[in-house]
Amino acid sequence: MANIKSQKKRNRQNETQRQRNKSIKSDLKTSIRRVERAAEAGEPTDELFQMAQKKIDAAAAKGVLHRNAAARQKSRLASSLRSQ
């Protein structure tokens, strides 16, 4: 346990950020999963794919994902949809 006031505050901030990042990542994974399931079922994926792209971009903008990792995820998702 920290004794220094600034470190106690930093610990509180880290926990808040961790929970926020966890929520964003979970939502992101869910939207990607929805696109993949819709593609497997043969359903239209245009709207779902756009929503997933927006969430990936938002995660990158907030610093949850690195911008190159976000670009890679979008590219892989798009190529998997093209191949199906």
C-alpha cells in the first residue's frame, strides 16, 4: 500500500482508467464478434461492419489501442468479410 499522497491518487486514477479501458475493449470485441457471426450466417454485414470500424477508431483515439493495431484489426476484419 502506498504511503505517498500522490501515489495514492495515481493508484485511484489507474484503477479508473483500467475499468474504462476494459469496458471499451469488451464492447469492441463484442462488435467484432457480431460482424463475424453475421458473416458466417450469411446475413448482411454492412451496418455491423461500419459500427465495428467506428468502435475500433474510437478505441485508438482514446489510447486503448495503438493506431497501427487498430488499422490491422480493421484490415483483417474487412479481408475476412471479402473472403466469405
